[in-house]
Amino acid sequence: MQYSVSLKKATNMTNIKHNNREFTDKQKEQNSHINFDRSDENIYLVQDDLKELYEREFSESLQKYNDKQKRNDRKIDSYYDHIKNGKKTALQQEIIVQVGDKDDTEIDSGFLEKWFENFQERNPNLKVYNAVIHNDEATPHLHVNFVPVASGYKRGLEKQVSFDRAIKQQDETLDKQRPFEDWRDKEVAILEELLLERGHERKLVGTNDFKDVNEYKIKKDLEREIKTLEKDLSQKKNELVNLTNEKPKKISLKSINAKYEMKTIDKPTGKKLLGVPLTEKKEVKTGNIVLPEEEFLKLRKSAQQNQQLKAQMEKYLTTDLAKENRELRKKNEVVKNKYNDLVERFNSNVRDYNELLEENISLKAQVQTLKQEIKSIYHTVRDTLKRSIGDSKAIKNFMSVIARKVSEDVPKPEISRIEYKEQMMERKRNGGMSR
């Protein structure tokens, strides 16, 4: 027996209440594709609280991050809320795993349960908080919800949420450009092994993106619509062929200001005079047509356009538009992926820039604080010496010596700037004369 296998990621479709069948009566009516008489056959493998998982995984890293911050506005109260309220990272991820489709009525959910047994062991960086097998829909399928945790970050928290980085850190053999696709193929291979163990094979049918009867119906409807459109397209092509085979309407010479070229000939009359055949002058067509140069240029242009149109029409009539459309979609998908990659890189650079900017502002504030501290220390030492020694000149010399000593180790030290400023102020007070 052959069964199809699918594993897809669905971050934007996550609904834990839906997965755990926590419905109101009204919501049950809205989910008519679910057979609630069979909901007690669903298998709940993991049911944990997402907030508590965030607390367990990130509290230590969050505390270390906050301890390093000098400004309170840079501290993060809750990493869960920080990710939830942001737009750059998904709070969690969900994958949907399915063996078989709507037509495979004999399939059981044992494959899925067996596959999930060692999922956490295989994927230590994907922290599962909810996992359930649905047996009350058209085909048994498994929802796995998890938080991908990556580590080793230099900016921000040391541990952060990142799917690609999390799976690449737990498996260094993954393709660096397409880590998810590579990871998915490995997980699907495990399902294939389970199928083989039970005497089944995998049926290759491409990506199976429907997970319940509603999506199955939508897919079938689309397939029927595509067939109808292709049939209509074929009919339109035939109509076009018939049109091209029709004889074009005749163009009158008058409409293009043209006329026949004439010549004068001597035509025998059939009579004779003194034995000599008589002739008469008569205008006859030469077989040529005379028309103004402007009209000739118009006709030539029309003929050229006609040839181009004919070539395009022949190409159109011999082209498989459906196939060409699929190829264009593939190319568009490649371009879109490259664009998304560039956008992600740009956003990453913007994030790095903003973090550096914030660090720069923080460092400037720290520098300003240190300058104030040095100035305060300078004045405190000077005033203390004044009270203890009383000799202004000796104090000045002492402070100058300190400034010189510091200058030997530190280029352009703050204390030298303060010393110079104090000297200038004293000279000003003494009318420009230094004591």
C-alpha cells in the first residue's frame, strides 16, 4: 500500500484552542468539517503553557541582558511580550504532519505517534509546548507547536527565538541556504522508514498542503476549475485559427486614393483603307496600380505589422500556456525568495545599526557621566588640599603634576582639559596675569 507524506510549517494558522478542541457551541457549528463524535479519539501528546515555556527558557538570559543595561528604557520586562508585540519574529512555530489523504480510509495515527516519540530528542532546540493528533477530521494528522531557541547571540539576549538558526545549531549538516527544506526532508525520511517497517511505501505526490476536508475540497475545486479553463482556452484557440483562415475583406482603390496605370495602344478596327488595316487609339490597363507615396508608406507599415502579428499568433497557437504559466510561477517564486532574503538581510542590518546606535548613545551618556565624576574628583582633591595646605601655588603645581602623569598614560585625558580650563579662568580673574 502506498501513502502520501506531508510536513508543512504553518506559523500564521496557529490556533491552540482549535488544536485542543476548546470550542464554544457556536464555534462547533463553524467547524462543520470536524466530527465531534470522534473527538475523544484525539491523542494529546503535550499540553504546556507557552508563557511558562518562555519563562523557563529565557529568564536567565533576560536577567543577564538587563543587568548589563545602564538605562532602564533598554531593559526588557517580559521576553514573551517583547516578541509578541514585535513584528520581526513569530512567537512560536507550528508544523502539521500527515500520512495519507482523504481517500486513504484505512490509515491509522500510529505512524504519527511513533514519529513524535523521539521528536524532542532529535530536535533539542525546538521546545515543544503542544502536540495533538486529530482523528476527528477527514485524515489523521499531527499538530506540533514549539518555540525554536537559538543561542550564542552577541547583541540582545544570548538566547533568542529563531527557527533557521535553531535547527542549524542542532544539526550542522543542514543546507545553509535552505535549512528548513533540508530539515523537513530528514524528518519525512523517518516517516518513510516507519511506513516501510509496516509494509507500506511512500506515494510521491508533491507537497500535500491540505490538512482537513475543507482544504481538500478547495484543492479539488481548483483542479476542476483549471480543467475548465484549459478547455475554454483550447476552444478560444480553435476560434482564433478559424478567424485567421477567413479571407480578408477587399480594399477598394478609392479608399486608398489609388488608380490603375493606363497606356494608349493602337487597336485594329477590322476595317481597311486602300488595303491598309485601320486602327484606333485606346486606353488600356498596364497591370500596375498608381497610388500616392503617403498611402504606399501606410500600406507598407501595415504589411510589416501584419507579419509581426502573424508570427506572434503562430507562437501563441503552438504554446502550452498552462505549462508556460507554471514555469513563470516557479521563476516568480525564485525571485520572491531572493527578494525576501534581501529584505531579511536589510532588516537584519537595520536592527544591527539601531542596536549600535543605541549602544553609541549609551556610551556617550557614560562618557559624560565619567567626565562629571572626574571633574568632581578634581575639585574635591583641590579643595581638600586648599583646606589642608593652604598654599595655592603648591596646590597648582601638585595638580599640574597629576595632569602630566595621567597624560603619559592616556592621550588627551579629561583631567588635563579641566586643569587647562581652570588655569584660563584664573588668568581671566587676575587680569591676564598668572600668579
